[in-house]
Amino acid sequence: MLNTVIRFALRQRLLVVAAALFLIGFGSWQALQAPIDVFPDLNRPRVVIMTEAPGLAPEEVEAIITFPIETSMNGANRVQAVRSSSGVGISVIYVEFDWGTDIHDDRQIVNERLQLVQDRLPPGIRPTLAPISSIMGQILMLGMWTDDDNVEPLELRTLGDWVVRQRLLTIPGVSQVFTMGGGRKQFQVLVDPDAMLRFGVTLHEVKQAVQNSNENATGGYLDEQGPNELLVRALGRVQSTDDLRKVVVAVRQGRSIALGQIATITEGAQVKRGDSAAYLRTSPETFSGGPAVVLTINKQPGADTRRVTDDVMAAIDDLRNSLPEGTRVEPLYMQKSFIDRAIDNVVEALRDGGILVVIVLFLFLMNIRTTFITLTAIPLSIVMTAIVFAIFGLSINTMTLGGLAVAIGELVDDAIVDVENIYRRLRENALRQSPLHPMLVVYQASVEVRNSIVFGTMIVILVFIPLFALSGMEGRLFAPLGV
């Protein structure tokens, strides 16, 4: 079979060259489109269940929320592991599924289990599913601060929540954007106990009035003579502190008691449990920054980290012109930087190896033509690898590039053996009294060493085959090395 391939290549030389040029072009395009990451996709299908229970201690959260949910998830189909974390007022449960399962099917299974356990949870407690994210999903952290001392942390956090965060969530590939720091804006009702006693109003009545006031209601339609109808609405949604002051708390002796008569209503910051700061190195000895709003961006599974990061930074550049003067948004951590550094190191090693190959080839063969012919195996092998990556859905990472370096070394070694033998036989043929046709000499010389090359390559392949038998995280990490 291999002899047939050699004969075909020698007879159809123009076709082989054209096919090689096509593969170089197509493979180069595939290489430019391939996702780039530090490691292969290690993301096991995982669904995160988050449940808020304000005011409960970690022991209570674990006993009445975490344990019932965790127990119900353990028996779900294709679930491999269930882990949980209970804190002050919050429960987080991680449900991990088999490799290769569809994450959307997994979320449906979790939702069905949550419906079964809902009646065992305290009233008003409703578990929610976190957005789909990956194990290496935290790709970017942004620090947002201002050089203007007149800008309050409350205003800075409002910009982060309702301007920057909302813009970043529209970017394809972004799964979550968490904000922390600054001051989270809220309406604060500071009741006056003396006024409440004077008007005979209880704290429970105040709480119920505030909860019931912040909503709009419909009153149906009002028919008129003719084709028109009027929509009747009751507008009660709170827009400002003045709206809250007008809320009726109770009626005493035919008189309505407004919230503003028994309480002071202000705009203030929510009570903090921790804070955040951001600092940017301006020189080897100095930093700039201070208290800041920090935004953490998570990507969706399978999204290209570098492409999503570039899109996020482009959106930030567009937003800078619309932010108040003196407001700065700067990257504090970029996973892309580590990816670029790791890939650059491997590419640099490949480059240095290629240069050494050229030098060694020329020193041994002492012929520029044969050296060039041997080196054509390198770009062809690289572009063919890019096409294989596209077929199997692999990314360009340190493991696949490491395997590529080994494969290129083996391929160049085979090419050296073949080309050197052909070169030697052509020189011997030139000294004969009746030389054979050069194409026949090339064919015979290539066939002469073909078995040795094939068996040597098979030995190298056998070394990497056990990598495909690895399972779990190890298999996901090392299998691309053998591809």
C-alpha cells in the first residue's frame, strides 16, 4: 500500500504540490480560528445550586437547607459527586455529573429534584441555579475607582452595577459578572419609636406597608364611547424617597398615617461585610488606587478566553467616555496574560528547535536543496495538526503543543532518513555508466528504507497509546498530548 502511495506521488507531482499548498492555506486558516488556552478543557459538567436564607447561622443552614437538597441530589441520574458549603445565610451545593453529559440536560435533572424537595424547605426559601460556568471560568478582574474625591462610593457602586456590569453581560461568552466593594445603594427607613408610640403604629405594620407599596397594579380597562379603551393602572412602585414618605402605614380614627410621619427615609449604603480595593503599579516603586469596586468576569464553558477578554476590554474602552470624569476602570487580573505567556514559551521552544534542526541538517547533508526538502515536513505537519484539532474540537494549549513538538521531531527524523537515502542513491546513480531514470531511483531509495521508518514511527506511537486509556481528569489533561 505504501509503495502505491509513493508511485502515485511521483507520477502526480503537480497534484501533490497543489494539495500540499491547499492544505497549508486551509490549515493556516483553521489555526487562526482555533481557541487558545493554557490547558485542555477540564470542565466537568457541574450545576451549582445557591440558596439564600438571611439571618440563619451556618449550622441552621446546613441542617434545614443544605442537607435536604444534598440528599435529594445524591440519587439523581448520572451524578458523580455532590459537595456543599454552608455559610451565614447562604448555602452553595455543587452537583457534578459524568464526563460528556450535556449541561442543559443536567440542569433539567437538578430542577426536577429541586421540585421534589421544595416542600421540605422552610417557607419563603427557594433554591436557584447559578449560570453555567467552567472550572477555569474566572478570566478577568477589573478595578473601578475614581481620582475625584467628591465621588461617593455609593455612586461608584451604582455605576458598576447598572452601567458597567449590564454592558458586560451582553457580550457573547460572558457567563457571570460579580461586583463587590463601594456602597450598595438602598432606601433606608429609620423609624422613630416615639412617633410610632404616639400614632399607635407597630413595627410589623411599617414592614408590611413598605413591602406592599413597591408594586404597580392593574385596574382593567375603562370603556369609552367609540373605539378607544383606557388602561387603568395603580402606580405604586417606589422611585425616590419622596414616594416612600407618602406610603400609608395605618389608619387611625379616620386619618391616614404616612411613613414620613413616623420615620426618616434616606438613601444610604447597605451594611458592609468586607470591602475591596484596587491598586495599579505606575512604576517599580509606586502604586495608584485605593478603595474600589471590583468586577469579576466569568466565561461560559467552551468560550475562547482570549476572544472573550478582548471583547470585554473593547467594551470597557467604549464605556470610558460615558463614565464621570476621573473614573478609571483597569484590569487587575487577566487569564489571557498567563495563556499568552505559556503559549509564547512553547512557540519559542519550537522555534529554537526548528533552528537547530536546520543547522544539524545542513551540517550532516551539506546540501541546501535536500535541507529545504526535509524542512517542508514541518509546516505541512503543523497545518495538518490544526485540521485534526478542528475535527476533534481541540484547542491550542501547552499539552497539544507539547505533543506537536514531539511529533515534529519524529516527522523530521523520518524525513531525514528518507531524503538522505534518496540523495545518496542519486549520487551513486550519477556515477554509473548507464544511469537509471531519476524517478525510478527515488522510488527504489524510498522503498528501501520505508519499513524501517514505519516500524520506528510505530514504536513512538505505542509509547503514547496508554495516554488514551487514562480516565477522569488525568485523561482530559494528558490525552491531547498523544493526539
